[in-house]
Amino acid sequence: MGQRDIRRLLIIGAMTVIRWAGRKAPPENSWLGQMLARKPRMLAAIALANKWLGRFWAMITKNEKYRDSGLAAASKALSCGEGGSSACEEVSER
């Protein structure tokens, strides 16, 4: 069943995210919000850890860096608003 220490760390991290979601409710239409509405917290944490593991595995096997589409869009919007067209080109090249 894989390495216990890695699996344990993923579940601990997922439980941390779920604890934060309990303090500040996630959007209801989000994956985590829907999962927490239907399933117990521990099961949702395991599902979240499994989702992360799939992403990590894909990044490792494809030798890619993590790219967050939401972060990239926000960064581009900030750069384009302040720096003009040259800043927009720099962000889109990354």
C-alpha cells in the first residue's frame, strides 16, 4: 500500500485543509464543499489526499512543474493592469 509516511503526511495535510474549511466555509459549488456536504470529514480528507497524490504523480512522471491556473490568471491581471503590454507578455510567456 505504498509508503506509510508519505500517505500519513498527505492525510495530515488534507485534514488541515478541512479544518480550515470548517472555520471559513468553502464555496458550495467547489469540489471540497460538495465532498464535505456528502461525506464524513476523514473520508473527505482521504479523497483530497488521493486527489493531490494523482497530481503529484502526474507531475513527477511528466517531469513538469506545478502550475496553478487560478494563480496565473490573477498574476496576469495584476501585471497587465499596472505594467502595460510588456508586463502582459512577460506573464504569458511563463
